[in-house]
Amino acid sequence: MVELSTLDWLVLGGFFILLAGVVVMSLRQKEEDTADYFLAGRNASWVVIGASIFASNIGSEHLVGLSGSGAETGMAMAHWELQSWIILLLGWIFVPFYWSSKVYTMPEFLERRFNSQCRTFLSVISLVSYVLTKVAVTVYAGGVAFKTILGIDSIWGIDFFWISAIGLVVVTGIYTVLGGMKAIMWTSVLQTPVLIIGSLVILVVGLETLGGGNGMMAGWDVVERVNGDNMHLMRAASDPNFPWPGIIFGSFIIGFWYFCTDQYIVQRVLSAKGIKEARRGTMFAGYLKLLPVFIFLVPGMIAVALKQTGAISYDTSDQAFPTLVAQLLPAGVKGIVIGGLVAALMSSLASLFNSSATLFTIDFYKKYRPECSEKKLLQVGRIATVAVVVLGIVWIPVMKAIADVLYEYLQSVQSLIAPGIAAVFVMGLLSRKITPSAGFIGMLVGFVLGMVRLVLLPFKDSVAGTSFAWIVDMNWLYYCVMLFIIVCAVIVVVSMFTKAATEEQIQGLTFGTLGKGTMKEVINGLDKWDYIHTVGILGITAFIYWRFW
């Protein structure tokens, strides 16, 4: 339990006042059309884009769950947080295609490259996964985190979990519905530094405490000694959870899907003023993405060391973060850290609400009602956002009932959805010979094979000894890699026997057909700093891998 002082409450109050001010400022910029509401008028700067990508990516699973992973498995999960170079792929390679095509959604882009079936299929998959996994998990984790950290069981006889969870959804939903993408982007600019500062405090105080007055480096020496082999990024190929071949290729497939093809992240770069701003926004996000290993995961390993020395105590790994907040931080600082937690939860939820509403409005309503006015689409967008907010609240009781099961399968779900989608995007952009039918069949095969494993996993004991046993027994990362290879093979084979798209249809949608105008804009927008920052991010990432290999 965290006992908040008057100073802590003042700090939290100040954060919410600033947040309200930013929201009001964004609300004064009235939306005139769907580009304003869903893409901030396509006028976002690189600072806003980078902050929004980072804030959207960081949720409660980072502050609470990643610290718990650090306490339990050490650096094993760091591979997912060292994907700055994949964000650079988004900026350098994919932004020219996405931004120049002027699409609102990734399913819309797939329709242009392949066919309408691809668009509908990806829209359905994305919407269902957003509402039933991302929204539900973020809301549930937020409710649990606040109840655990604040130590409040109930208020007026109502479980504090429900108060915090529903309050979180309602407050976030209000400014998302009213302000759209502009409110989300600008609040991210405020939330990102609060989130980083609050998390850095935990890191510094934890290391100083371990150092016993001898400084942070002395504390780091203790962390390395206590955590031992858990400090290594690479594990044996036979490791049951994180084998190094699976880590290298599996984490890339999942990271590529998430950062380069998922509406939730890509919508941020679609809001840019131009290709140059979008690319530089991904570079800023790339620098920020290097931080989670140290400000979220390392504190979990610090907690292990502090527990061994008797400085703190906790029962489960997921209690590492709230325990550090409760037992180490002075008055005022706790308010900053809790403000960071609020920022992480609200920014993730707001992005999810808006992305879900965008998918519904553009990929379903506008597709079947193309004659609708911008005013009507704007209204539908707000209604869709409210609907997603309501669905998030309605799903909370179900989420609470099956939380243990869902959390157990969360990583598996991403590893099963990602391969098919990633393969279709990669193959479609690489070659003009990939046919529309191949794109749809490849995505369908990837989804079906992924769902076969997901359905069989709860019955793992029942299928033992049968011909289906290998499906559930295979390491989840190896299965992810296998799925990607199978889908790529299916796409190539189907393309050999089906009709290719016309040159007019794929113009500007593959590497071989990207227009001269787009290439000119890309080249003219480059200067030495683009190369310097790219090399800098890659260099830092390589150094971290070398240091913890």
C-alpha cells in the first residue's frame, strides 16, 4: 500500500490540471472532417508523433508487468523493448507508401494493394483483438494496479477495482470522443515526460538504496551479482520459454507486425505533415523506445536484489513495482510515479479507442455508405468511440472472471496473429508479382493456423500423445516463426496460379512502382541529421545487446 502525503496529492492534482488544460486547448481546434478527428488534420510534428508512438506503446503492462518479468526472468523480455530499429523501418521504408497513399487505415491500404476481402478480414481481426484483448487488458490491469498500489479495498461498499477501472475508461473516453486524435497527440506530449520522469525516479532510488551510500554503480554491481544468469539477453536454443533462435526471429515478426503494420501505431505517422516529419517522428520514438529496458524492466531486477538484502518484501513478481513505490519513495515523488502510471494507462486507452473508431468508421461505415458527408462521418466516428468505451466497460466483468486464463495466453495471441499479417505486408510491398488472391489466402491461412493452436492450448493435456500434440508442445516463438514461413510459401505458390493485379492498381504500392514524386519528396527531405540519428539509435541498440549478450 502507498500512503500518499498532501504533497503527493498536490503533485497528482497538478498533473490532472495540466492534462485538462491540454485537452481544452485541443478541443478549441474544431474538427471539420474525418482527417481532423482521426488524423489530427494530417498536421502533426515529429515531436508529437514520436511522443504519441511511445505513449501509445507504453501501458500498465510495462510499469507493472514488465517489472514483474524483470524480477522473474531478468533480461529475457528486453528483446521486445529493444525494437527501436524496427520503428526506424516504419519511418524509412513504410512511411513513404502509407503516407503518399493518403489512407486512413491499414486495412484500406491492403485493399488498394490486394482486394476488398483483405480489407474486411484485417478490419474484423483488428477490431475484435482491440476490444477483447488490448482494451480489456489495459483496463483490467489499470484497475488492479491502482487497487494494489493505493491499497484501497472499497469505497462506500464498492470494490475499488471497479471504481478505478470504470473511472479510467470514462475520463479517457470523454476527451477521446470530444477531442479526437488532436487531443490524444497533444496529451501524449504531456504524458510522456511524466511517465519517463516517474519511472526514472524508481530506477535511481532503487540503485542508490542498493549502493548503500556508495552510489548507483555500486548498486548496479549488486543487481548483476544477485540476478546472475538472468542478466543475459540470449538463452540456450533448448530454453523452454526464450530460445535464442526464437527470440531473434520471433520477436522481430511480432515487432514488425506491431510497429509497421498495426493501425494502433501506424495511425500516428499517418497524422504527419509530410514524409519528413513522419520519419523524424519515428526516430524520436526510437530513442524513447530504448528507455523501457532500464526504467521498467531493470527495476524488477532491483526489487529482487533489494528483497534478498531484506530492504523490501513482496509475495509475487508482479508486486515488484508497487512495492518499490510504496517502500522506497519519499513524499511528492510517489505522486509523480503514480502520475506516470495514470499517463501510461490513459494514453494507451485513448489510442485504442480512437484507432478502433477509425477502423469502424472508415473500413465499414464509409465503405458501405460512400455518399456520406464528412459531417455525418464525424458523427459516426464519435458514436463509434463511445461504443468502444461502452464495450470496454461491459467486458470488464468477463475480463475479471477469466483474467488468469487470458493473461496466460496474451503473448501467445500476439504471436499467432502477427505472422500472417506481417507476411502479407512484406510480400505485397516487395514484389508486384504477389497477386490479390494470394494476399487474402495467405492472411486466411495464417489466421486459421494461429487459431488452431490457440483453441488447442487449453486442452493441452487432452491432446497429449495424439497427432495434434506437437502443435501445443512447440515453443510459442518457434511456432510464430513457422507460421510466418508457411504463409510466405503459400503466398508465393498461390501467386503462381492466380491473376496478378494491374500496374494501375499497384502503382505506388510496391517498391518497384513507388512514384518519382514520392521518391523525390523522400530524398529532398533527407539531411545529415537523419543519418546521424539513425546510426545513433542503431549504435545504442547494438551496444546494449553487446553489453548483456
